[in-house]
Amino acid sequence: MNRALLLAVLPLGLAACNVERDAGNDTTSVSVNEAKVDRTLDKAGDAIKGVANDVKDAARDAKPGLEKAANDAGDTLKQAGDKIENGADRAATDVRRETNEATANRQ
């Protein structure tokens, strides 16, 4: 998007230049219309502000969805952690039970 803005501003900036060629003196003069440059810069600034506002609005609009996605991911990870912890607890209980049974059988 930045390139597009720059490419749009460049021709406007060039439009503010006046080139005069004097074939009799074999000279060329270039002058700049400062009022046109100022107007061009104002237009470019307005365009940049517009784009910045669009980005800000898009970020604001995306925020609730991103928060929900983050919360959903956190909930899913918590559930997965709980399942892993429960499985580890069951495995530890089974190992203790089997160890106790094996010890009882040896006596």
C-alpha cells in the first residue's frame, strides 16, 4: 500500500514543476510551484491519515475475534493439560497398585 501512495504522489509532485526551454539561449529553466507542492503534500497526508484510520478500525474490529480465539486456545490447552495430568495420575495409581500386589505376592 505504501508504494501505491508514493506512486500516486510522484506524478502530482512532478505536476508542480514548470520547465521552460529557451532555444535561442540554449538554456532550460526549472521552477517549482510551492502552492502545488503544498496542496500535493496535504492530499498525500490526508490519504495517509485515511489509510491509518482504516488500519486502526480493522484492528479494533478484529480484537474481539482474536481475544475469543486466544481464550478458546487457552481453554483447549487447559483441557489437554488436565487430561494429561489425569492420565498420569491413573498411571501412577496403577503402578503403585501393581507394585503393592507384586510385593504382597512375594511375601
